[in-house]
Amino acid sequence: MNGEFIIGAVALIAVLTTATVEAIKKLLEDKEISYSANVLAAVVSIILALASSIGYLVYTDTAFTWKILVVIVAIAYLSFLSAMIGFDKLKQMLAQLKG
């Protein structure tokens, strides 16, 4: 998994996380169930990151390693952040950290 793939995966999972969380929030509000939007976004981003990463590993016939586990955790965390604060701000933060 190279850097371009990770950024693309984060962007895609963040969009899917945002859309999924909004749909779930609407359902929960219709049923008048209380929830935490941040916890909901975290759970959804973790599930989507795991599902997409497993799909990628199976599709490319890639062996699972500790390095890939770290990448999966990073994708889940970064997609959660980008879903919460916006992808553009996350890209800006990463660019500032990079140099």
C-alpha cells in the first residue's frame, strides 16, 4: 500500500463514513434514540476501513502483516478525523506535518 493509495482510501472512506453516519443519524432521530455523533462516526469509520482493507487484501492477494495492520489503523483514524473536520483540513494538516 503506497501513500497515494492511503490518501485515496482515506478520502473514499471519509465520504462513505459521512454519508453513512448522516443516514444512521436520521434513522436514530426518527426513532428518538439518543446517540453520540462522534462515537457513531468512529465506529462507522472503523468498520468501513476494516471492510475495505480486507477487500483490498483479498483482491490483490496480499499477505497480512503488522505493517498492513498499522496502515489499516491509520486509515480508520484519518478517515474518522476527515469525516469529523473535513477532508480539506485534514490534507492541510498532513501537508504541514510533512514539511
